[in-house]
Amino acid sequence: MHPVEIRNATADDASLILRFVQELATYEKEPEAVVATEADIQASIFGPESTVEAVICEVAGEPVGFAVYFYNYSTWLGRNGMYLEDLYVSPAYRKVGAGKALLKHLAGIAVSKGCGRFEWSVLDWNEPAIGFYQSLGAKPMDGWTVYRLTGAELEALARS
């Protein structure tokens, strides 16, 4: 088996990242929810105002997954944290260590940047991912519920 390698994504990876985002949305049973375009990915991840970073996972030079992350902040710790927005590995590569390699790589970045925590969300029905994350020592945050404002509701609050 070829080694799993992680590299920083570049602007040339925008179409690849969009493809992985679309595959992830299909896996999460919401393919119609992806409205991002390649230009959106190019601007939001690689543009001068970007606040996110991305890495690409490869096996034998073949892109097999990606992760997008950004830094958040914990007032309780008084330190930055890392938030993993998306992690996706193509189904054929889910048992070769690609997901673990991505998380290990990101954990290394978080530690090197002095982050106090590394967090992400997982759908409650995604038992394979939940089991995988728990096998790495990750713990669910019981008692917390994610809230979100989008579209018209977000705009209405901003105008109120």
C-alpha cells in the first residue's frame, strides 16, 4: 500500500475541493444544499481576505480527501482553538488511514500553533464517523446544541 500524504491546498485545487464538498454533501444526504461554485471556493479559501485553510490528502499522488479548518477562540482557555469545518475521504480510501492521517496532521498544526482545543461537528446518525472519532480519543460535547442563522433570517437580524 502506498503511503498517505497530506499537503497544503493551493488555488489550483479549488475545483477538486468543490468536488469533494459535493461528494460530502451527497454522503450527508443533502446534495442540493451545495450552492458554492469554484469561484466561491477560490475566493473564500485562497483569496486575500480568507480566514480558512485547506489540506489535500493523497495516496500515490491521487487526491483522496480534504479538510478545511479555521481558528476560533476560547475565552475560558484564553487561547485559540482549531475548528474543522469539513473532512472528507473518498469511500475507497476510508480504511487505509487517510482520515486518521488528516486528523493527525491537523492536530499537529493545532499543537504547533498553541491551540487549546480541536473541535468539529458530526451528524448524529453518522455512526461510522462517531466510532472513528471516539477511537482517536475525541469526546462528544453533551449538552450543547448548534444554532445557525442563514439566508433571510440572518439578513433580517442584521437589519433589525
